[in-house]
Amino acid sequence: MAKEYLTVSNIVGPLIIVEKISDVKYNELVEIEDATGHRRRGTVLDVSTNQAVVQVFEGTVGLDVNRSRVRFLGRSQQLPVSEEIIGRVFDGSGEPRDGGPRIIAHKMLDINGSPINPEARDYPSEFIQTGISAIDGMNPLVRGQKLPIFSGSGLPHSQIAAQIARQAKVLGREEKFAVVFAAMGITFEEANFFIEDFRRTGALERAVLFLNLANEPAIERNATPRLALTCAEYLAFDLDMHVLVILVDMTFYAEALREIAAARKEIPGRRGYPGYLYTDLATMYERAGRIKGKKGSITMIPILTMPDDDKTHPIPDLTGYITEGQIILSRELHRSGVYPPIDVLPSLSRLKDKGIGPDKTREDHADVLNQLFACYARGKEARELALILGEAALSDLDQLYLKFADRFENEFVRQGELEARGITDTIDIGWKLLRLLPEKELKRIRTEYLEKYYRE
């Protein structure tokens, strides 16, 4: 039952202090009514015996300490869900941003859902085709996996996110597939880019978008990924859909968390982030996966920008501990004009072996993947040697590997922003590149596959 108070004692920035409260809970939803009767929303950030700290979503400008009414609603934030949610665009508080009506709720779900119990988890095992060769061919995404993309400031992670959202699909059986896309702390231009791209390509027909802008409250930035995951859980486990969740940019999420922790005067941890950053990220990332006995699944691609391109920064570092691998974008490839600038050597998909092979992608996929990886690594070594000694000092074989590395980046990694490659096309491009090298160098491919694909 809602309780109303007229005991606001202080207003500091986006925070208000309410005195003489009882039975108020952390994270509880709040309504603040100003002297004109206009209502704003907020949430309880901190609570003690008789005092609550409330963050106001819309800001505190115009609020009067003596004339503001504060109503505690007795529940945390909820998301109304139904089948009509697909194809809609919402803001960071779950309100429609597309001018459409509010969702008529089939269910009201608390956005602070629980991570999946490890005992209830089903093992990820089915390939998801993103249409991007550097991911599908070298570090495949598996249904139910958490595979982050580590980017840097100025790199085209937004375009890659939109491309994956457009192109991703489950191969084989015709199954219900949806994309839930959440963007945090983005600009108006980026928001328009995502909305227009989804509409223009028809991807919006199977997608749900949650967009939080940079000028909107930090507390909404923290709610946005939880809204997206709550929506995904409904689609996956109530409607039996296979859902791909894309979260951009988790760095802005973590910075909002740091801002709120500072407002609550918490003791900071590494680089000023709260000590519970790992736990907080895990409570979201672990909501992805497959559940035994359920047809649907949630696959997650969190995207984050590494401050100063530093992989040891707390956000990518902790994300790497929780997730099953990472896709790393390269500033060097980006400078060379390669799109998408995915650096396949430090990238890793820990579940790739579970999602490829006969009846999933193609029988020769694993062997081709391993051989391409080894040859590209040797080619990059040859490139470094050529920079020191000059290309003329390389052996004939090293020059072949150098040529392989150049063509690998320009033919395998590089592709158009609107180009969706099937997995068969990707593997065929791999074989085309491997034919640059003598057969005796292909030591990681079984003889039967060499006879079938290399000698054709």
C-alpha cells in the first residue's frame, strides 16, 4: 500500500531526503508531487531507520522542500509485457518512445529478475549466424552464450551492433527469433541511427528497443539493461522464442553505477567503481542462457568501450571473468579502413566447439577455423619481421604468409555493413585463402577435408 509523506528535509542535486519514514525498502519506486500537482518518478537509493534518500528521475528543478509530497509505492520498478511488445521502441524507464500507446499488460514483471540457477541451465549447443565472417568463421556465437564485444572510443561498435541485430538468425529449423536491443547513454544522433536502421531494414518487426539518452538520468541508465533482460525473459521463457540481447554500452552503465554509488557516499573500489561492480554485472549477465525443459533461450552480446583501450580496466576485466569469451575490435584495423575491425587473434569464443560441425555449420568448420588462426598468426609475425628487416629479407614461405595475412584482413575480415554472409560462404572464403599456401603447411586440417575442399 502506498504511503505519503510531507517530510522532505533537503534537496541536493537529483536527490531528496525524506525524514520520519517507516517500512520503506531499498530500490522502492517513488512518486513525487510538486506544488503544481505535477508528478515525477524516483527510486529509493538509500534507507536508514527513519530517513530515505530518493533519486528523482526527471531531476529536482522546481521542487519545494515544504510543499512536495512523496509517495512510496511499496514495489520496485515493473515492466508491462505482452506479445505486442515486439516492434516497439521504449525509453530507459519502459515508457514508449515511438509515439505508440502503452503496452496493455499480459503480465507485470519486476525488472530485478534473478540469475538462472546453474542446476536449471541447459548447455549451449546451437550455432547462431550473425552474418559477420570474423565472428561466425573464427569465434562462433552459440545459442545461450554470453559473448561481449570489447571496443574503444571512436570504433564502429554501434554499426556492428546494428548489423548483428539485423542479420542474426538461427540456422536449420524455422523457429521464432527476436532481438532485444538496449542502448545506454547514447546521443540523439545515435538513437536516431538505431531507430532508422531498424525501421529501414525491417529488423524492427522482430525487435524490441530500449534507448536511454545521455541527457537522461543515471538511474534510468541502470534500469535500461534490466528492462531489456526482463523483456527477453518473457519472450524466451513464456513465448518460447530464441532471443538475442544486445547491450550497448556497458561502460556507460558502469559509470552511472559509480555516479549513484558516489551519491550514496559508498566506499569506492578500483578506479572509483563500487566494490560490488562484479556482482552487479553478474546479476545481469547470468540472466542469459537456456533452461532445461524450456524451448526458448537468451543469448547475450554486451558491448563495452574500454577506457584508453585498456583490457585490464575493471569493466572489461570483470566482464571477461563472467562471460564465455570476447570479441575485440582493433584500432589498427580501423585505421587501415577494414570494417568490421575485429582482431581475431586475441578474440575468443569459449563455446565455439559446441556450436559448429556436422548438422550445425559444416563438417570442416573446426579444422578451417584452427588452420586460418594459425596461418594468420604466422602471417602477422612475418609482417613484424618485414618492418624490422625489410620484406626482401623474408624467405619465400614467409612472404606467402605475409600475403595470406594481408588477404585475410581484406577478404575474410573486411565486409560491407549491409553484407550478410552465410556460414558456407565464410568457410569457402577461408578455403580460397588457404589455397595460397602449399598443402604441406596445412597441418591442422584432416586429409579427407583437404581432398574434398583444397584439391577441388
